[in-house]
Amino acid sequence: MAERIGVYICHCGSNIAGTVDVAEVTRWAGTLDDVVIAREYKFMCSSLGQAVIQDDIRKEGLTRVVVAACSPHLHERTFRNACANAGLNPYLLQIANIREHASWVTTDRQAATNKVKALVAGAVARVRHHRPLEPMSVNVNPHTLVLGGGIAGIQAALELADAGYPVYLVEREPSIGGHMAQYDKTFPTLDCAACILTPRMSEVGQHENIRLLAYSELEQVSGSIGNFRVRIRRRARHVREDKCTGCGLCIEKCPRKVVDEVFEAGMGYRKAIYTPFPQAVPKIPVIDTRSCIWFERQRCRACEKLCPTGAIDFDQQDEFLDVEVGNIIVATGWELFDCRRIPQYGYGRLANVFTSLEFERMCNASGPTGGRIVLRDGVTEPQSVCIVHCVGSRDQRFNTYCSSICCMLSLKFGHLVMEKTGAKVYACYIDMRPNKKDYEEFYQRLLDEGMLFVRGKVAEITDVARTPQEEGKLIVQVEDTLLGKQRRIPVDMVILMGAIEPRRDARETGLKVGISCSMAGWFIERHAKLDPVATMTEGVFIAGACHGPKDIPDSVAQGAAAAARAQGMISKGTVKIEPVVASVNEDKCSGCRICNNLCPFNAIDYLEEKTVSQINPALCKGCGTCVAACPAGAITGAHFDRDQVEAEVSGLLWDAHGDGRPATGAREPALEPALPQE
Amino acid sequence: MQREIFEPKIVGFFCNWCSYRAADAAGTARIRHAPNVRVVRLMCSGRVDPAFVLKAFALGADGVLIAGCHPGECHYLEQNYKTMRRFVLLKHTLQALGISDRRLRLVWASAAEAARLAEAINEMVEDIRTLGPLNWPANWTDDRGHLDEVEKILLEHQQAMEIGR
């Protein structure tokens, strides 16, 4: 039976009709085989436009629909729903992308019209081979895994837990809190970071719906939306969680002190058995086996002797915890740029060049200096400070992006320095970007307070003096682009606003959960504008600075948004998944097992007894690699099957074979000279 | 009579996640580029069956452009590596069939690289313009040329595999 195909060409106002002869295309489309109706309409996506299609399906008995309009990424769903509502299986629709791929590509009317004809011919040829598909429905496990216990992860976990859904919160460090726990004040309100963060942390620690797994890491993820199986490595704390009361006696008595590179950013010390900071959640300490005297030379055990509850366990091993969850929220945060990578800024060589994180710890009242702003000697207050913006960001050599928070961070630092020491503060910036609510006002406040702004990228920071005034100072060499002059600014202290970078192991994490990374290493969202929380993998969401540089309010907002998305699926109970998956025809399968190793999702099993391979539709993500590889043609890729793709190719080339070309190209060479082989 | 400029007909096999989005983005940003590539959307460049490419040539395409996510950025983790392997194989096969391997290109373009993709398309179209039309379906002849080329490749394979030494 011949199909009855309806073709609908959208004008998209003048977006398509402005460059494409829509009337001509419509007339021509009506002459194609099996096309019973070809119509044009100003806006196909409008409810009136959809009604046109639906009427034709009902009255003309259309069995296939082609919509030539914008990209299928925009309105495929709209038109699929329209078809479904009129009683046509939604997968019997094909979109021809004539806007993004034709009318917006060229201004040549003839060329655009020709291309549109080819695209429409391709879609018509393909849609004939479409087969009705039914989306699969899967149940959604109400548990959610939140990866990362910074402010974004905390927010996501609390939103879900407060809504009554159980959450596993996994944090790599011994305590949750993330970078925010390291800060002293937060811009632009100058709220104390700990005062607003620690109540939320203890809420997490005490919440009946949150299982907090600190000092743990994601090991492996399998399964798919609704039913992920996750293996978590619980690193050995060497302190038993069930016995420890968090009294802190062990920490007090531990004789080994080491530099804390993580929480104190190398500015302060901690013991070998420690909690990163006093308000840590959970308050259970961990033993750092790399610095503990017992692990080093089998002596000491002071903590074990003094622990009143016998919680110390030197023999504890890493344990694995397997959990099942319906959704995963990834909030793994960021890392600071290694400022040593710009040697001319002298970090690591010139003592009084600090990074922004070091300075945060210095400002913090519970930090290594008790909140006093002093030079590296620990006593001298600086008379003058220079803050260098964009260290490793907006720089072709390192990161091209803007780290977005540093301008405000710099203003906050400027305020704190002036408030605490009265020192003169310079900021060398490329552009000031205080672009959110109340930020501009904070900038104005700092201008009023007398912070000095120099527009120019710093060339060098040196201790080599040229004049007596520069003696013993750090000299910041910068071109003031507003004055058009080179300046040498002698200061006591320099703070480098290092770039916000993706976690070093972001790609590895991405591979485990199925999120791809941008070139820079940030996790890629599903849609840059309309879906900044979801990812390409259904059931996996992103929140916070693992997605790109973000300040606290944005991280919190995204954490809450991710939780809302997960919650929506949990409260609905089931989720429909795309039926675009591969399947094996057992009669054709020879059991060669070529496909088995091609699948990165382990969706293909080999059935020994039947000597055939089989695809698990719940694990298959529909890439089609196995379909392309099967030498027996035994694997079918739903909606992207061989006959469908080949028909589309044939349609796309309607003008190249058949009437488009001479039957014998006598003057053309039969062969092109092959390229010489090495 | 003025000679018409040859407009090559190129079939594109673009992956749904990166390159197809890059092509969309190129349109959205009105980055003008040659309208010669007619794109087939596939879920992954790994879906590109070598037979699709040969089919396209057999149906009269002057070139085929495969585009996918950058290596290491595949939405399906690593399937574009498989595309890479097939691409090399296909180039060989095309040479054996007497078709210049310049007619087949593989481009990596992330969703953000609209300009890069547009540039790659322009480059390819220009290159194929210099090659001229392929007209494969119309040009099947049985001259010795085919066989010589095939034998050359066979010999090369034998040498590479050290067969018969």
C-alpha cells in the first residue's frame, strides 16, 4: 500500500520565506511520489499551523508527515505531539531542517531554494520507511545521588530531602562545605560565609532523608535513567563512624603537624588526624595515612590510646557501597588555576605574592592568621596591596573564558584590606564586570572607599628595584591603558586572581556518569539557554561550578533547579524513554561477537547457549555504532535503520542521479588519479 | 556562453549532539557558508556505515563529509574513535575504486564550533570544485585503470602484513 504523505513548508515569517521560494517548493513537493498534500504556512509551529496538519491527518488519512521548518532540535517534539494528538504515531514524522541548514546559510535565493528541495526530497524519501515506535516507560527509583558537597550539592540535597525523597550525598573531602567553607566574607553583602553555610551543613548532617557519604568517591555507574546502579568507594577514615563522638581529643593529642594544602590552601597546619575545620560535617576526623607516624614507621598510636570510645581503627580498609538511584546530580565544583604557570608573576618565587584562595584563608577569622592580613613573615601588615585580575583567564595561552567571579572577589578583597589594615589597594583589571544584582553598587562603594583601579594587564611582578622607593617592594609593571603609560607600582603584597578551572578529573567523572565536557573541561548542558541543568544523559543533571565559573547565588539556584528536575521525575513515578535503540535479529546473528566490544555501555550480551548477541534496551543509548559494524546486517537501529538512512541519502541527491546528470559522461575521466602511496 | 560554476553536491553525515548542533548554530548565527552540504542527522558519527558513504557516491554525490564530536568528547563516550578507524578504511577503499580520497572528509566540530564547521564546509566545497564532478553512476567503465589501482593497494597490504616473505 502506498503511503499518503503530507508535506508542510513553514515560512517562519520571513526567516525562511525571505530567502526561499516557498511557493515553488510547495508546488514541486506536491509532485513527489506518494505526496498527497503539500501546503505552506506562515508559522507551522503555531497552534493554527499544527491544526492544519491535524485536520489533514484526520480528513485526508495521511500516514506520514514531513514538516520543513526549523531544526528538529527545536520543534520536533511539538510536531510529534501534534501528530500523536491526531492519532498518528509520532515517529511517522520527519523534519526537514530548511531554516538553520538552508535559508540562514546563504543569501542566494536560487541556491537556498535548491537546497530546500533536496532536504524536502530527503525527508519525503525517508519518512516512507519510518516505522511506528512506542516510547518505553520505566519506573523511577525515588533515591537520588548528589555528587559533591559544596554549596550547590548541599542545596540540591536539601531541596530533595525536604520534599521527602531520600538522597545519597557523596563528598570526596572529609567534610562537606566545599570552597564556600574556606571563605571569610561573601560579596556583595559581606555576609560571613560560615554564618550562612554552616547551618545548612548541619541540616544536611542531621536530615533523616540524607545519607551523607563523606570521604567517599564515585567508583562506577551503570544503568540508566530511573534505575542507576552506583558503586561508591568509602575511603578508610581509620576512625569508626559508629563509635566516634567527635570529641576531638585525638586531634588535640596527635603529635604530627603537617601543612594543610587543601582546606588552608597551604597557609596553615593541621594534624595527621584531623577534621578540615571546626564546624566540619560530619565531625568525625580522618587519619591521613601519608603523614601519620604509625603508617610511616609503626609507632605512636597516641590517638588510639586516648580515644574514650575506642573508635580508632588502623586496620580499616576502603569499602564499597552499592546503591540504586533514579537520578544523579553532579556538583563537583572547580579548582584554582595554578599560578606558577605564569612565571613572570612570581608566585612560588616571590614570598609576598598570594593566590586568591590563600588570601581568603588569611582573611578568615578561623584561618591560620586569625584573620590578620599580614605578609608571608606572619607579622608585618602591608602598606600597599595590588590585586591582579584575570590570572589565567581571558588569556589565549591558558583559558579564553572569563572566570566571572574574580571582579567581585577583588572588590571584596579590596574592602577587607582597607578595613583591616588601612593599606592602599590597587586593582589591575582588563574590564570590570560587576554585572549582577547589587554588584555595580558594590563597585561604586569601593570606588568611594578609595580603591585604586588601573586598567591594564599586568606584564610582570618583580623584586628588582630601579629606584630607592622601589627597594624592598614588589613592583607591578603594568601599562595603564587609560593614561597610555607604562607604570611601575611598588607594593608590599600582590594577590593573584587565579582562574576558576574545571576539576582536573572532570573528564573522568564525566565518563563515569555519561556527561561530555567542553574543550576547557566544563560539563556540557543539554541546551545552553533552555536547559542549563540537564545533560545529554537522561537522569543526570549538573549544578554549580562544574558547569562553568559561578558565584554562590548562581550555584544555589542551579542546585535547586537540578533538584526540582529530579523531583519532577520522582513524583511522576515513571519516565518515558526514547525508543531509539538497537536490537538484534537472532535469526541473522552469526554470533561473531564483533559488536560486543563496541558498546561502551555494556548493553550487548552474548548468549552462550543460543550463540547470538542480545541488546538490553534499557542500557542501549541508540548511538548505532554496532548497527554500522554488524557484518551480517543483523542489528536494527530503530529510527536510524539502513533503509531509512539510505532512502534519505537517495532523496537528498534527487538532482544528482536520474534526471540531474547526463547518462554517460563521455568527457569525464573514468578514474581520478589515485594519490601516490608512500 | 559563460561557463557555469560547478556546484558540488555533498552529503553530510552529522552526529546529533555536536556537529548537527554546530551546523544549527552556524545557521542561527548567520555564518554564511556554502549551501552544498546536505546533512543527514545520525545519533552518532559511529552510526556511519561505510556502506552509506559508498551509497552516497553511487547515487551521485561529489563528496561526503562526516562530522562528529571531538575525540574524547563523544556523547556516547568513545564511539567517534570507531568512526576514525572506519574513515581510514574508507579512504583506502575509495582509492581502490579510483575515487580521490579528498572527496571524503572527517571533521570534528563541537556544538560551539559553528564557525569552525562553516569554514571546514567552505574548504571542502572549494576543494571539490577543483576536483570537478565525480559522476560515478554515469562513469562505470571497465578499463585497466581500476585493476591497476586495486593491485597496487593489494601489494601495499601484502608488504605491510609481510605476506609471502
